[in-house]
Amino acid sequence: MTVARETIVAATRRYILDNFLYTKPDARLDEDERLLERGIVDSMGVMELIAFLQDQFGINVAEADITEEHFGSLGAIATYVAARRPGGE
């Protein structure tokens, strides 16, 4: 079953807001916001985020794939996850 890119972005945004920006209830998180550069997610947070994505979307993330290119923004994450889902892009 394919998952819409918008669904991946929305679920990931909610996870980040709930787990990393919980002290900022009015925080906005745009799809192209640089998560690591802005200090929203740190290296430990990336590992937590990856665990969430693996559980939520049934993907496996290879160690070599853990890069800024794949996990630097909501948009990058959605592209990565969509490509690794069964029947992905």
C-alpha cells in the first residue's frame, strides 16, 4: 500500500512538534525547514526520528542513508520514506 507524501510529511511534522518542539506550542514547521541546521533535531534526535519512521511506515533505514540529504527536512524525509515503502517511487 502506498502512502501519500502529504501523509508522511504530516505524521513526521506532528512527531517532531510533539517530541522536539513541545515547549513551543505555537511553533510552525515548514516542509523545507532545515531540521539539523536550526537545532530542531540533534544527532540523537535523528536516531529517535528514524525509529519512529521505521515503526510508522514499515521501512528499514540503512546506516549509510542517515545523511542530511535524506533527513535534513520534512520534504527530504518524505521523499526518502516514500521511495522505500513497498511500491515506492
